[in-house]
Amino acid sequence: MTHRGLAASPVVLFVLSATAFALAPAEARERLLQVEIDVSKTLALVGLALAALAFDRGDYLRRGWALWSAGYAFLLARDAVLLVATRVSPLELAVVRGLFVALGNGCVVAGCWTLARAWSVAGLEHPGSRGARRAAVALGIVATLAFAGPTLFVDVRDLALGSRAGFDLIASDLGDLLSLPLIAPVSLTAFAVRGGSLRWPWTLLTASLLAWLLYDAVYTVPDFFLAAPSSLRLIGAQFNVLAGACACAAGLTQRKAVTEDDEE
């Protein structure tokens, strides 16, 4: 498949997922959405792992892609814990899920940070003035605080009130707050390499992070602003699917780019 075809695949998956969700009976939507999310996470795990394996051992980029892939592996493990939910206490379930989410988000943050620094590690500067680059980073931080910050507030509040054991939710919120500001350096790298095949993986990584930001934005509205029905959260979770699909496509286009360079 061409780079363009791989880059278009997340949109196709997003449309198919949203269509299936819209056509499903109301009582089946939550279960269907969980299946869609797990399929998306699995695709992301595979695509990112293939990107990592395209590089030699010890390569800087191999570490970044591998960490991001490991993050999705832990997030899938968090979902798999639900299979034994009836055999453990709610507190034990919450703690184990929280641990997996913390490990998963830790790996994603480390992977994002590693890849975001790839341009600088290579001794190159991102395009634009230093002031413009700082402004882009500041914008990413402000957007993250605006969309992910309220969700953290709500989950901490609920945990304090004892309404639910939200250790995994809080770990996820903290992961978002640390990783999403890296949209700026990743997008600047995508802009810097816009003339070659490497523009595809970096653009798709940016799209994956933006999808997570949109997910947080939609997720925030029902709980924090009380301006929309809770069903909006289920619709917004389609951005979770899109984030995984974009991560998968980013990994596949990175592997394709490396393979093509080796063949030349």
C-alpha cells in the first residue's frame, strides 16, 4: 500500500466505526464501542511495534516507537482485566487497572518525548523563529489544560467523594496532561520534513495526539459543564478509535519509509 493509502486508512476506520456505532441498537453501543476501541489499540500496538523493529538495536528512534507501542500493550492489558472483574474486589480491580494505565501512559509519554526530541537529537532546528516555536508549545499546553484539565478535576473530585474508584481514570488524565503538550514539537517535525516520505509518520503522530485532545474535549463537556447528555461521551470515544488508527498508520508509514531507504 502507498503512503497515501496508509495515511487515509484511519479516516476509513473512523467512518466505519462511527457508522457501526450509529446503526447499533442503543443497548449494544457501549459493548460495541469497547470492541472498536480494543481493535484500534491492537492495530496501534502492531503498527508502532513494526516501526520500532524497522530500526537497529540501540537506535534512538527504535526506542521512541517501542515505548509508544508498549504503552498500548499496557492499555490493552487494562481492558483485559475486566475479564476477571467478577473474581476480585472492586478496589483490587481499580488498583490493578490503575497500575496498567499508569504504566501505559508512562510509556506513551516517554515515547512521545523521545520522538518529539528526535529532530533536536539529530542536531537540527525546527522551522520558524524561536519565539514562534515557543508560542506553538505554549498553545499546546493551554489547549491541553483547557480540555484535559477539567477531566482530571472531575475524576479527582469523584474519587474524593467516594462515588467511584477512579485510579485508572486519574492515571489516564495525568498521562494526557503530560503527553498532549508534545503535539507542538511533533507537528513542527512533521512540518520540517514535509517534502519527503517522513512527513507521513510525523503527520499521523500529530493527528493521533490531536484525536486524543478532541476525545478529552468531548469527554469533558458532560461531566464538567453539564451542558450535554452523557451519551455524548460515547460519541466522543470515537476519537479514541481514531487516535489508535492514526498511531497504527504512523508506524506503518515509518516502517515503509525505512524499508524504501534500505532498498535504495
